[in-house]
Amino acid sequence: MTISLLIPVHDYDIFAFVSSLRGEIESIPELVEIIIGDDGSSTEFANKYSQLADKWVKVIRYEKNIGRAAIRNKLVEASMGEYLIFVDQDVMIPGTVEDYINKWVSGVGSSSVVSGGIMYRQCPPSDPDKTLRWKYGLLNEQLNATDRNRHPYRFFSTFNVMLKRTVFEKLRFNEDIKQYGYEDILFAFQLNKADIQVLHIDNALYHEGLDSNQEYLDKTKQGIENLSKLCDSITDKKRFADTVQLISIYNRLRVLGLTFLFREFYYRFSPKMELSLNRSNPKIWVFNLFKISMFCALRFEKKSK
């Protein structure tokens, strides 16, 4: 088997990560190439990426940002591996590269889509302004394979995943989504519809690049807006709800006749919730309440038009 490791990147220093890969690649016969997809980075970072190029590392560059879905599709087109590992730009391997790749190799044959998982440092970030992202990740994203396999599509993420090339003969990442949020879930929904199984294994990478509290709040709001728009365009709404936990919760509230309470709560208290989440010790239950109440408000506004 042959593996291509694909890294979409935008204005982020990946030198240490790529150097760790390149230092061991000759001893890993399955790993045939590393491809960096520069999605409209500044000249400063573009020059740094070009310096990483050698016989193992290839760089494809787009001067303008084409979006998270489009750059992934371009990486697939540029690759030659039978299997494709996608990792985000802000990752770090907890052990050796050889062990990391060997765990992927052991999963070959079990599924054409294998997800490795995500982990966070146990110590809080030194910058208290990044606590919200760290807390949410530690409590909601750092899950073992057993837990993730209970809802395999719901926990799918391109943060750290291996896909067989044949998957892309049926599917591509949807390039209509330009903004941040839920593009991974849409791809998971497409996998679900195509009856392509997702297997989760314990092969996690550290998530190192934490957003500030305000950055993460802004991205979250953008993502929820995307999700609300997707709800209107998706025809198989039941399968989509099974893929997205936020929609499942919303549907339960709607059956109970409680969505109006949550939307009114959002209209009245969203500024206070945002203020409390932008502090050094944010409460994740407040964050979850913020998300579902905002979604209820958006769905009400859509239906009122």
C-alpha cells in the first residue's frame, strides 16, 4: 500500500511538524509523499513552505484563498497514494511518526474511512484567553475510539483521518461552503448517504493551535449560520439530523414545544452569554446553551420570512 499525507495550510508555522515527518519518512515504506496545500497564505509563509519542498515534500500553492473544502480537493488531485491521510495544520504527533503510520496501516481493510481522533494537553493553556477552545475540546472532542464508534458519522473530522482514494471516485468535499463550520459534517453526511462506513481508532494527534475565546465564538456563530442554511438545502433531513447532534437536540425541543423558550432566551441573554464565555474560566454548559439557543433563533427567523 502507499500513503500520501496531505496538509492544508494558511499562514501557520508547520516547520516543526513537517520536519518530524521528513526525518522518519525514509524508514516508512508506505509513506510515499507529503503534500502541503498552501491556501492563499501571505508571502512570508509561502516562502517558508517552499523551503520545505524536497524529494519527499511537495507544495501546491494558491495565491488566493479557495476555501477549506476546495484546497482538500486539490490535494487529492495532486496526490498519488492509494490511501490519503488528511491532517490539519495545527497538529503534533504524541509519539513517533513510525508508530503513527503503523496504526493507520493496521486499520487498512477494516474500512475505507478511518478516523484517528484528537487530543488536547492536560494542562490549561498559558494564555487564559484561549481557555474556551481548550475546555470544549478536552470535554467534547477528546474521546476514545469506543465512544466515537457509537456515533461514527457524528464524530467524523478531517483533523486526522485516512481515506482510501476510491472514496473520492464517489464524493468530493463540497466547495460551496466557503466559510468556517460544518464542512466536515456535510462530508460525513455524504459518506452516510453513500453507505461508506467510518471506523474510529485510537491514533490521536494533539490539537496545538487554539483560537482565542472571541475567535472561537466568532467561528462558532459562523458555523451555526452555515448549519442553518444547510438545513434548508438538505433533502434527507432525518439522516442529516442523525449526523449532527445540534439538529437532533433542536428536533427534540421542537417536539416538546420548547424552541420558543430557547430563542427568546437567546434574544435576551446572548450578549451576557458571550461576555461570560470571553473570560478566563468559561462554562461549557453556557457555551452549549448559547449554541442551541442561537440555532433556535435562526430557524425561527428563517421560517418567519
